[in-house]
Amino acid sequence: MRATRSSKTPRRRRLALVLALLGSLIAAVGGLVVSTASAASPAPVTIVIDGVTSDVQAPTGTPGAAVPYVLVQAGGTIHVRVSFYDVYGAPASFQKDTPLVITSDQGGPTPATVTAPRGMTSVTLDTSLPVAANQVSLTVSVPGKAGRTVTPGTSTADQRFDVVNELRFVDSAPNSSFEQGIGGDDSNCQYATPADPVCGTLILPHGAQSSQVLLSLGVCDTTYAGCGSTSGAVVQALAQLDGLYTDTDPAALLIKCDKTLCAGGAIQDQHLSFSLNGNDALATAEACPAKATLGAGQDACVDYVQSKRDGSGDTLLYLLFTQDMRGSVG
């Protein structure tokens, strides 16, 4: 009898122990399932601007450094790519459609508010700027109370871009003379006027290697060196010119400046600024050593021998170069 009771007791204990362990295992597994199912994705706490683009591309073959970060005319569409990140730095998404506000340090974009769809970790926001400006910086933020926990995204230094007044493409070909203006009285720079005191005419005696040339006219201000008056302008020419021009056989940009801006004094007292790079500040161009000739080591120069004042008193300045550039007077 004692042996019988003794043999049954351990079995009950083992059974109880097995049941207890099984119950614990079920409870633990059940807890994991509930935790995973109820956990929401972390909310975005940071917005990052990944890039800004437009629908305009430089002519094929244009040197990369000569191309601005963005090519866009006032009123043209710009595409702002943004991404969202959680507190751990991982991609995150909003749990409902969320409005995002786009602001600029150079005037108000249109539209100013664009919706980010729920569930998206990155989106592209389309907007535009109504007026020309230099070195535009954008900020994208969540408005109102919801934005208190989300750090806005702001353009980095290398994402700043210019918005120009005029921009157009003109057909071209190698070894075919090219002369085309932008701005002025007729948007072809026949004359500079008091209302549009600076315009430019691109002169390519041997044409361009690219099938098109891009011309643009932007504002001249203190953002870029050499712009002492906001009445001035920045003329930009982009094309592939490889092998067509030399220091003694250069291309030229004829800058016309109305007498209301460039009157008085000697021609040599009028200065032009230039840059070979699309995103750099402009530097004052030196005088050419001789007519139609760049000096040794000169990227561009002002040909004061050819430069003159016309019968109306307007100033005509010739900027010589051998590759794509931006030039200004102001």
C-alpha cells in the first residue's frame, strides 16, 4: 500500500509540473503575439529634404560643373523630394494623410501646402516660386500642433538654387554661326531699356557641338559678388563647346547696359562679373590683353577694345570665353 501511494504521488507532481510549464509557455507566447499586433510604427520626428529638381535639363554634353543645381524659370515647377525618419533614424511614415507646408527664404511657393499620403516614408512635393531669386532655400514642415514633435527639413548649402526670369532653348549646330539674345526690349536683346536695363547676346562664330543652347536671364544682387545694383542681371549660356574655341578665336557674350544704369565715365570703368560654374559666386573679369584675345590663364576677360557706347548712350561690353559661363553687370 505504501508503495502504491508512493508511486502515484510523483506522477501527479510531474503532471502538475508539466501542466504548469505548458501554461507558462502559452502565456509567454500569447504575450508576444499581443505585443507585436498592437505595436504601431514609430511616428516621424524628422523631415529631410533629399533633393530639388525641375523638368528642365541642360543641353547634352554641357560640362557638369557648369550646370546649376536646378534650372527653373519663375512660375516653373520644382520637385522637392523629402523623407521621414523616426527617433531611431529609421524610415517612418505618417499614420494618416498629413499636410506639409513649403516655405522659402525668397518668397512664398505656390502651392504652399501639399499632402503627404499615409504610409509613405518619402514623397515628392511639387511647387513653384512666382518671382526670380538667387540661392533659394526651402523648408518643409508639419503645420500646427502636430508639427511640434516633427523637426522641419531645410535645404542644405549645396541644394540652394536660382530661379531665373527668362529661360529658353535655341537650336544650334557645330560650325554654324550662332547669335541669339535674351532679355531687353524684345526678349532678344535688340536694345536694353530702362525697364530691362541689362540683356545679353551670345555670339558663337563656330556654333556649338550640342544641338541646342540654353540661355537664361536671372537677377543680379548681393548674393553674387560683383552685383552692386539689383537693376542688373545675370546672363547664363549653357552648351557643349568642346574644341570649337581657343584663346585667339573665342566665343563672346555681348552685354548691353542701358544708360540709366551704366552711364558716364570711361568704358574701362564698367566691369563684368562671370563664373564658369553653375552654382558659384561671380568674380570680376579682367581686361583682355588684346582685341578678341584671352590672356594666358584667363577663363574669361572683357574686350575693352571692341566695347563701346552706342548712339543712344547705352554701354556694350564684350565678355570673351571658350566654355560655358554666366556673366553679369550691375
